[in-house]
Amino acid sequence: MKFQLPNCSALVIAGGVGLYVLGFYSSSGAAPQGGQPPFANPIDQRNEMIRELREIKELLKEQNSLLRGTTKPNATATPQR
């Protein structure tokens, strides 16, 4: 049985790829930098969502009144059942 050394160029390429991949290891960190939290304050997020939902509610009221054919966009009409 004869032992053969692998192709030298294949070893050089594999080593180069390995060093290339390991070069990225320390350059990117998963932790947030500068002590800044990864997410916004949940209370602020909730308040912003409530504000946006109220705006959407007003826009839907205006759209519904326009679809009903009323002339006042902010008129609150009682739904007919």
C-alpha cells in the first residue's frame, strides 16, 4: 500500500478558505455595541401602537362615512342592522 500526499494546491486552497472564514470570527459580535438595548422600550412601543391604531380608527370612520355617501367626513353614523 502506497501512501500519497494530497495535492499541494488543494491544501493551500483549503487553508486559505479556512483563514478567510476565521477572519470574520472576531470582526462581528452578536452583542449590541455601546450599551444600547437591542429593542426599544416596550412602554414606548405600546404607546406608539395605540396612537397608530387610533389614527387608523379615525381614518376608517372617515372612509366609512364617505362610502355611505354622507357629506361630513367625521360624522358618526349608527350602523344599520
